[in-house]
Amino acid sequence: MSLSHYLCPICRSALNSQASGFHCSNNHHFDRAKEGYVNLLPVQHKHSKDPGDNKAMVQARRAFLEQGYYQPLIDKLTGLYREYGDASLPVLDAGCGEGYYTHQHKTETNQVYGVDIAKNAIKIAAKRYKMCHFSVGTLSHLPFEDEHFGWLFSIYAPILEPEFTRVLRSGAYLLTVTPAEDHLFELKSMIYREPQKHDTGKSPIKELTLVHEEKLNYRMDFTNPDDVMNLLAMTPFAFKTSDSLFEQIKGLTEFNCQADFHIRLYQKEKK
């Protein structure tokens, strides 16, 4: 039995690790799933029966990312981690989805964790990336002890500064990726009569210190309509797309679209 660095989502006391799962001093027990993850999302923290991205969205995102369209983003993120991060300290992917970005940060010396509210996504992540630790949980009540992580990153997920700050060590870093003005604008132009560019003027981070900021913009060239369909399916745009437009996209032989990311790196004040 050993301390797991997880917190009980019910009473917020430390969870101890056993072969069968995790338990706290108040006898709350959480089984380790056969895929290797632990579900730390109690019913009272759910807002629906199956919260988070549905299975179709998870599968579409997985198929799209595996084609390498976001590889420049991955290279940028891992480069910043190598430049600023401490590979001896734990890493957290907050809102990790199916773990595609999570495992990119694994080294021989660090421990990497991923948490997401979508059980469908965590199942895939834990089954595929055995070298990382995955849990089902909510970002508003992260199931981790205080000041545990040296690096936390959030890619297209809710950014909750108080909770992120709580689990970061003194001097640790938070990296966020949000859509910049022109992200997927060509795709939006097919769906909306008057497509709006993303508003990037507001930052949800108020207390942490901004140490690095940049935009990453490049053109994605598609020759396979399945890739465009997967891109559409993994975005909220899919709910606004008509049947006729779906058919039009399926018939595309080529399509160009911008990837436009806003990357910010923050540091927690050193004690």
C-alpha cells in the first residue's frame, strides 16, 4: 500500500493505492478499471448521465490527430516543456481526452497524469498509453493533492485558475492552448452565413505570471474527405451542419483550412 497522490473526490482525504484500486481513511473505495484508469467522478459532480465528449467525437478526434495535422502544435508544446520544465517533476494534462497530447510529454524520468470528465476518452487513453496515469474526474475538483505538479497543460479545455494553481508547486508552470482568431475559419465559413473570428482578448488567468506567449498559424491541406469529416465531427460545428453540407464535404477532393493557436505559458510565484 502506498500514497497515490490522488485525493478522494468525496471527502478530499488522501487515497492509498492497492492492487485492486484506491481507498481513503474514511473507507471510500475506487476500483482500478481493467484498462488501468480510476474513476474519481462521483455522481454529485456529474451534470449529465455521460458527461464530456461522446464516443463519436472521441473517435473522430483520435482519427484526425493520428493523421498529423496538429504535429506543429505538438512540437511547440514539447519544445516549451523541454525549455522550461523540470523532467523530474510530475506533469498533468487537464482535460486530456483520449491521451494524444498526454503521452507526448512522457520521459524516462517523469510521471505523467491525465484527467478528463469523459469516461469514453479515458478508457481509450488508459488502454493505449500504459506509461501514463489516467483518471476520470472534473477539472473544477481535481482529484490530486495540493502542490503536486511541476507542469500542467490545458489544450482546448476549461481553464480554472484557482484549482490549477492549487495543484501546482511553487515556481511551477501552466501552459494553455486556446483558438486564435482564424482557427478553422474556412470550415466555419462553410457552415455559417456570417462566420465570426475567435475572440482572444480575454484571458482567464489573473494571478499567475505570463512568461511566454505566441501564436502558431499554418495551413492544413486536405485531400481525403474523411479527414475533413473527422475535423468537423470533433468540433461543436458539427451540430450546426446540415445534411446537404455533410454530403458536400464527403465529396471534397481537396480543402484548405487554417490552424491558428494561441499559446500562453504562466508561472506560479516561487515561495
